[in-house]
Amino acid sequence: MAAYQDIYMDKGTDFTEQLNLSDDYGNPYNLSLFTVASKARTSYTTSNVAITFTATVYDAANGVVLLKASSDVTANVVPNNSGKLVYDVVVTSPTGLKTRVLEGQIFVSPNVTY
């Protein structure tokens, strides 16, 4: 089962989030030779993708990944009525096994200046 973690995003700004992935026992995932993917939507049931993150393995030995989205992308984010999105993170092993390792909500803070 995927772990759960909420994250926060300021609309209209460059977004970077460092996530530390660990197994059910608290041990960091060894992501050597793994790839990672992540998307956000307004709900789990919609087919419309709000954000496709640039997702990279940052520190493979310690299970650290980075999610990024440019200010152009976050400026166009339209959260649901409660100001949130849902997201998940999927890692793919060198053998092609896909595992959903993290999920949560993204709280989107509206902007005034941009």
C-alpha cells in the first residue's frame, strides 16, 4: 500500500518538492536504476491531468525523489472546490515492475502578485 503525504504548492511559482520514500518498515527505498513518475488531478476519478511533474531520482540509495513544475505550469493549475489536488508517485524497477509508493493531497495556495 502506498504511503501518504500531503504537500503544499504556491500557484504561479516554480515548484520543487523533495520526497523521501521508504518501505513499510521505515527503510529508504533503494532506487538505483529506477525511474519515477508523478501526476496530479482534481480527484482520483477524473481523467484530466492537472500537472505532470518532472520527476527524478535525486538520491537513489536513500530513496529521495524530486517533483518539479515550472511557474508556467503552476499558474494554470485549477484545484477542486476545496483548493486541493490529489497526486501519487509511481516507481518503475529495472525489470519493469511498477509500484505506487506515495499518494496524498496538494494544497494549492492562490497568488496575488503573479
